[in-house]
Amino acid sequence: MNTAQPITDTKVIKDVMEVYKKGSKQHLLLAYSLNTGLRISDILRANVKDSLQGIWKDREAKTGKEKIIQLNAKLQLLIRDYVEENSLQGHDYLFYSNKDRNKPISRVQAHRIVAKAGDMVGVTLSCHSLRKTFGYMAYKNDVDLSLLQYIFNHSTQSVTLRYIGITQDEANKVTSGLSIGI
């Protein structure tokens, strides 16, 4: 079994985001995944009302813990445009099924959307890769490790580091590349 890996190259993230037309459900799904760090099972339950208020609020499917995520301004704009374009109402799922608008798309369909985006740019990609990418990029942008541990509901910081793909090789690059006071 392969373990999902984060995307560590911002150019690859940009390429992945360009696979689907901006404003499409697929594009929004990628953006939502990359910008919230939520599991796909939680993302698919996102509703229009909360999303337009700039939050994701629910109990995590895996942990059962109540969670509120503040959505960033750019993601909120994408959501607003998408909701207007698709004439969605407050009670609708953001990622509604084309077969039944009263249900979200399936996890399988979400995985197909993400995997196709990866295939189109030549990388292996899963929904979980996007969650890990959120953590990796946040960490690389100096978000405190304890905050990421909290966001991901991990028991220890070492679990979070391993989860987001920070390896001994990366640590060695830091120490071998620094020369302080000599």
C-alpha cells in the first residue's frame, strides 16, 4: 500500500489547480482541500450556508470532535462565485451530486477528481495528499508545529512531522547548509 505524499513544489500545486476550469466544482474541491486541511469525508459535508459565512463547522467524521475552520478570503471568493454560478441555496451541499442535489458527491468521485488532476500533471495524487500538502505548506510558511498538531488532531508533534513529510533528509539539509559564526 502506497502512503499519500504531500506536494512539496508550489509550481506543481499551481499546475494541479489549472487542470480544471476556475469556477468548476472540481477546481473548488481542489482549492477547498488545499486550503483547509480537512479530510475529504468532512469536506464533502460542507454546506453553502456555513461556507458563505466563511467557515466549515461540523463534527469530524473520523474523530467525532466538533471543529470549526475559518476559510481564507480567496477561498471564500471562489465559493461565492461558485454558489452564484450554480444557483445554490443555504441548505445545499457545496459539492452536490449531479445525480441528486440533496446529496454530496461520493468519496470515490472526489478521489477520481483529485487523481485525474494528478495524472494530468504527472504526479500521483489523492485526497489525502492534498490534506498533507496543506500541512507541509503551512509548516514551510512558519506556521507553528503545535498549531498543525491541533488542526490535524495528532497526539504528538513527531506524528505531525512524519504526516506532513518532514524527513531526516530535510533536517540534514538545514544543519549541513547553515554556518553560523564560523
